[in-house]
Amino acid sequence: MTELTRRQALSAAALAGLAAAVPAWAQDVAATGAAWDLTDLYPSDAAWDEARKAVLAAIPGVAKFKGRLGESADVLAQALVLQSDLGRTIARVYTYASLKGDEDVRVSAYQEKQAQAVDLYTAFGEATAWFSPELLTIGQAKLDGFIATNATLKSRFDHSLANAIRQAAHTLSPEGESILASASAPLQAPGDISGQLRSSDIPWPTITLSTGKEVRLDSQGYTLNRDAPNREDRKAVFDAFWTAHGKFQNSFGATYNAQVKGDIFYAKARKYPTALAAALSGANIPEPVYRTLVAEANKGLPQLHRYFDLRRRMLKLPDIHYYDIYPPLVSLDRTFTLDQMRTTTLEAAQPLGPDYQARIAKATAAKWMDPRPRPGKRPGAYMNPGAFDVHPYLLLNLSDKYDGMTTYAHEWGHALHSLLANSAQPYDKADYPIFLAEIASTANEQLLVAHMLKNAKTKEEKLYYLGQQMENFRGTFYRQTMFAEFELKAHDLAEAGEGLSGEKFTSVYFDLLKRYHGPAMGFDPAYANEWAFIPHFYNSFYVYQYATCIAAATYFAQQILKGGAKERDNYLSVLKAGGSDYPVDILKRAGLDMASPAPYQALVAAFKDTLDQAEALLG
């Protein structure tokens, strides 16, 4: 993730000291419960409930400012401080309930506490729904005057006030805002229905692999077996899974069509010209960012096609099919203890400097992380930054393989991003958007793979890490951009008045699959049902940020590895900025214009360089 440091004052001996052994509480011995310490949030459930009730009782106090925001700068500042303080406490309350619930999802008491915390957010949202519309009645000139004369407004709320004015044309009356808020639940229905179809209604097939093992090919079974070592097994997995998906093409077509129409309804209601414009408006992302990404990824497809041919050669295949894209290029039997993951991540982060090293060493030695899987624990991995006044928490389910270590480095990068932003910004400006967040985590992964390559002892080990890097570029840049292009085409067709169906979506997606994967890639037409498998499509125009973030992360990682203190400080400035400005502007100040072709061309060049290294090793 990311946090670089500005000074090189620490000696190598001091740096080595920072990489002390993992504390005893976090060793790889099987734990009976969660390893993190949530008493930093609240010492007990009773203390949590007391805090929840106190903030719930305080929420109605916001109403005393209704109709008064334009009275004076001091009144506006008091109202904003109250709103901020309530939100800050509610976030901490929710964080505790959420983390406790994820320790063991089978414990209903904490699911109930999570529901109480959600209700708290709902009550807060309802009590403050009038806020933005009333702000807009004050007008920009008067607000600017308030900001100029009030230190609190200037230091804490200037950006959020300017952002509210920016979106004035798209903010409805209080009644209109209330109607749109009420519409949010039915507008989420397409995603809920498609998820239910995948989870419970499709009769998933069971097949027998060449090993004699029977596997049920639901979503999890497909994901676990699509990289089977035996090629005929992979083909059987793909054929059975996507054929089963295809039998529900019409149903998935109806749900995604409803999602697209819902996006268009929302855009029209807020007076945006397109659904894309509405989706990008929140973080003020210029539309050329999205369209330039798509255009440049398409220009860089020859390198992706070259990678697929290299994959064919490394897997010793006579040809390549879509079911051949997941098996690892090189196997690596090496395992890593939690202690080794920590030490290696600290070593990989040394180019970020001593301040970053000190922060990550202290954080990883504390009880902020629940690292290993166990029965009942929520799967996956995340960093939760919700408790601004405490510290981030990390839920991980680490394997002992290299992918476990990349997850470790990735999520701790997120945590350090939050720590740096929190240290440099007030609460109201610390929270950074997704457009920046994945830069930090992915940059840490880039530094990790560079460190592993530098220290690899054998050709096979080097090829393994190069393969990981190439797969990262394929999966995070090209694949996510392909998804983004599919979303764009689907919405463009709907906005042009074209009729949409599952068959139409499959046709659009199949054309993209063939273009992105090249003429040498073999496909069964059933594989084009893959679009119905992607839940991110129900969070519209979201996935493009994975592609923009890996492009930016690659740029910064290369700058850091090739440069010195100036380059580190430049990157660090992005992390420290938090949410104090629009993300595209923060990156521009760091020398990266995400609306230009440059960052995407740089990633394609890095991909080419990685391919060159792999081919040189293969001879």
C-alpha cells in the first residue's frame, strides 16, 4: 500500500531493528479466537451500547440548525462540527459491531448489533437530509465569504463546501432528495436478484475430474477448479459452468437491463447527460479519464496477445484456449510464515524510507490484525479505517503461499495510507476515495514483487515472480478495462434507445473477449456468458478504477525504485492528501495526469519489459 518517507536518516542497522520478530500473539499457532484487540475501540459490549445510545440521543440536536445555516459563518461552522462529530462517533460504533460480527458470522448477537449500527446510520441520514439542499440556498458568494472569515470552515470544511456548490445543479429539493433516497432500495433489486440467482437458484452441475474427484461447479467450485493442472479438466470445468450459466441468460439479461435502466433513471433525475457522467461526478472524475483508459488499453492489446502466446509456450501447449488463462506459469513450493511475511514486507518497503518503515513496523507489531482463517470467520480480506481516533483494523485469511504475502502487503498498504492521511489531515479531509485507495495497495504489491525478483536465487523462481507480475497486469489492467468497456457499451446502447436482452449482452461481451484476447485464443461461444458472472456490474462504472489505480501505482513504484527522496516525497504527498481535494487533482500535483495517455502507456511499457525479461530467461 503505501507511505513513503521523506528522509534517509535511519541507518541500515536501525532499519534491521525495525523488522523484529512477529509478536507472540500473532504466531502461526492455531488461535481459538480473533487475534486483534477491539478493546481499543470499546472495552466491552456494554460500553459500545452506551456509546450507541448516546449518539442516537444526540442526533435530533442537528435539527436546531435547520433553516439557520446562512445566518453567519459561526453558525454554519457549529452545525458542520456537530454533524462531523456525530458521523465520527457513528463510524466508530459501526466499526466495532462490524468487526465483531466478522470474527464469527454464526454469532447472531453481533449480526443484531450490526443491524443496530446500520439503523444508526439511517437515523443520521434522515436527520441530516435537509443539509445539502439548504447549503445551496446560501449561494457560493456568501459561502466563500464565510470560509474566508472562519478558521474552522477554512481548515476543515472548505473542500466539502466547494464540492456541495459544484454539485448544485444535480441536487434536488428536499422532497426530491427524499424520493431518490426512497428509490435506493428498489434500484438495488437487480443486483440482489442476480446474486440470488447465482447463490441458490441455478442447478449447478457436478463433474468428475481426471483425479476421480467430484466437484460441484457453483461459483466457488468454478473458481477453485478453473486452474486445474490437467487441461481436459479445465475444459470440462469451463464447458459445464458456462453452459449452466447460459441457461439463465434471459433472466440475467433482465436483471442487468434493469440495472442499466436504473442508472439512466438516476442520471436523468439528477440532470446528468449520461449514466457515466452521473457515476463519475461524485469524485469529480473527468470523463476523458474513463475513455482514455479504454482507448489506450486497446492500443496496448498487442502486448497482451504476446503474453498469451508466452503463456502457451510456458505451459507447453499446442494452442491456447480461454480455459488456459488461469493455471500458474511456474509453480513455487515455497511457503511463508506470518513472521516471514512481515519481515519481507518491511524489507520490500525500504525504498519508501525510514518514516514509513517506522510506521509500518509499529503497526504490524500491534494487535490490529486478524490474520488466519478459522471456522465461522468472514472470508476475504479488507482494511477497515472507520475508527479515525483509534487506528485501522485488518481482517485477513492468509494462506502460507506467495499470494498470502501479497495480500498481507496489499492490506497493510491500505492501513498505512490511512495512518498517513489521518496524521496529515483533519477527520473531515482524511477519507480518500477508491480512485486513490487502490494506488496505495497496488504500489506495495509492485514493491514486493520487485524485492522478490531482486532476491530470487533460481531461474524458475524469477519466472514465477515475473509470471505473477504479468498476471497482475492482465487481470487488473486489461481485464478490468474490458469490463469497463462492456459497461460503457451497454449503457451507450440503452441511452441510444436500443433494446437490450441477455442475448445482446452476450454478443457484446463475446466481441470484447475476442478483441482483448486476440485471434489465436480459442473460445466456445458458451464462455461469453461470463458477463452474467460479474457482480461488479451492479455497482456501475466502478471497476475502471482498478485499471487506473494499477497504472498509477506502476508509475509511482518505478519512480520510487529509480529515484530518491524527491520521488518518495512526491508519492507520499498523494497519500498524505487523503480526501482534501479531488483525486485527479491530487495526482496532477504529483505529476500524473490520468486523463492523458501517459500513465496507461507507461503500464503497457512495463508489461512489455516484464515480457522481455521472461522471454530472455526462457531463451
